Amino acid sequence: MLKKLESLLDWIYKKKCYFCKSSKEAVKMCSKCYSKMDYLPIEINRTIDGKNIYCAGIYSKNLQKLIRGLKYHNQKDLAYYLAKFMAEYFNQISNRTDLEIIPVPIFHKREKKRKYNHMNLVAKEFCRITSNTLNTELITRIKDTKPQYKLKREERIKNLSNAFKVDKSKYNEKTLLIIDDICTTGSTFEEMIKELKKNGINDIICLAATTPFE
């Protein structure tokens, strides 16, 4: 019933594309703007502590705007499009449906202030698209870290040291797919992998929507 009401309201008020402002399709991201996001080659982007890191797309205009709108401007509807983009890439690597999807967590005070974790929203949509399972309880962020983009490689590592905590009782013996928006140096993935491995969890893959370095 709620979905029908939302569709009716979208039709009445003609939802505009966040990117080109067209109301022709009455969606948050029209098919033309979505098609302008380019994928990276289907290959391992880098390896961190023995674990494969994949990066889905080229860090260009529409993908940047999608991430920023979702992350900083309360454009929650964009989570579907980022999840779709990541899922379409990852399905060319694997079409498994037995994975546990782990969105990179944010510190609870920051999530309370922002009112949501954008990667949780993306992970929910990713699971719906790929028929995998969401797990937001296995690993949490226990340290209020500084924004990573402002820091150099060495500072990033120090900033993230002991930032995560694993609750092994929430581990279900499945392969974990950790997802994030941007992988710059890989230090966030690295610290999460390290903490998971400390707890005897080694079956891990990582996927970012994009990387500034191709």
C-alpha cells in the first residue's frame, strides 16, 4: 500500500533526476545519467593482507555526485542506484547468494547526527538485488575517527588503529563481502580485515564503488 502511495505521489509531483533535473522518468536517477557511470575492468584492484579488493567504477562526475548526494545531502533514494551499480559489477565476478554483506560502519555518534549510515542503506539494497544476507552486527566502529580524505597514508593507518570491534557471536560461518563507497589507500578495509582475522575470520572479500586511483 505504501509503495503504491509513493508511486502515486511520484507521478503527481514528477520526481526529478538528481543529476540532470529531467522529470521524464520520474526517478531520482534517470537511465541516461546512470549509463554515464563507467565501470573499471573486471579484475582485482589490489590485495590487502591476502584479501582481494575490487573497485567497481571510474571516479568520475556522476558517480562522485551520487556518492556525495547519498552521503552528505540526505539523498537516501540514491542508495538503490549505488547498490545496483556495485551489484552489476560484482555479479560479473560472482553470482553467489550465500554471502554476508558487511557495510563499513560509522561511529554511533556520527550516525546519530547524520541520522543514517549511507552504506547500510546501500547494503540493504545490494542484498535485495543479489539475494545475499545483511549483517550489521558482526563488526562495529568504536572510535570516532577523523575523515580519511584529509589524511596521508601513515595518518590514515594511525587514525583507524583499533577503530573496529568484532562480536564473533554474530559470525555465521559465511564468506563476508565488505562494501564501502570509496577505496583510496585501502586503510579502512585493511583495519577491518585485521580485526576480523584476529577473531579467526578469514573468508573475506572487499568491494568499493570506486577508487580515485585506477
